[in-house]
Amino acid sequence: MAEGVEFARQQAPPHLDHHLSTFYFVRHAKAGSRSHWTGDDRKRPLSKKGVQQAEELITTFATPYLRCMQTVEPIARAHKLKVQAEPGLGEGRGLEAAYRFFNDPKLEEAVLCTHGDIVWELVEDLTKRRVLPAFREDFDKGSTWVVQVKGGVPVKARYIPAP
């Protein structure tokens, strides 16, 4: 079991009659090579391809890593939104922050830009919850997992390939 996921195992009772909230988990767009980057990894920018991918995505929350912020800036700008930095969505942080968003009654739709390891844990958890019928290794940079939540619990999910 992925570390930090134990808290999120409870299934919602079928009688809950809450509306669905939708969350878009976007893996940051393509960035420069990690092996060729000599600076702080949190400041590694998007590549030209990554900038193109970002032009086609949407969000309001992102990890403070530069590549995540750059991934969502175009859509935030287009919708006159501010990209809000959320350190809890950063690499190696687990799903705790993501599931806090699920329980926020003020959020009916949000885009959360994060990293491959978080998306992996999310898909693993959705599979264990039987929201997904089988584990899928769909984590391309710039791709999105759309997760619908009812009463704070994921109930539906689908994959959107990278642009």
C-alpha cells in the first residue's frame, strides 16, 4: 500500500445524496531533463513542448515547483484566476493534501497540478477503492485524471491523454 493513503480507505455509504464535485489531477507538462538540470529541482522549468501542453490545460492549484506553476498559468490567466501554490501536492507528499480538497465543500470544481508519483498513488488508490476496474499506468506529462467526488469520496474517474 502506498504510504500516506491509509486514511482515505472508507467508502461512501450508497445512501449519501450529495452533489458530485469534480477534480482534475494534471501531471505537470514536459520539463527539461532532470539529469541535465544542475539547480534546485523545484525551479526546473517547462520545455518548449511543455509550454505548448500548458496552453491547453486548466487549474487553480499547483505545487510550488516552477514547472507545475507554468503548466497552469495559461488557463488561470485566461479565466482571470490566480494559481494558488499548494506544497502538499509536491513530489513525495502522498495523497493527504489531495483528499483535503475532496472534503472542501466550497470546491465544486478544481484543477490540481502535481507530479507523477502523486498521480501514481491516486490511480493506485482509485483502483483499491474500485473506482477504476484495474490499475492503469497512464501518467504522461501533461495528462489529466478527472476524479468525481461525492461526500468527500471519489466515485468516478477517467483519463484524458496529454495534448
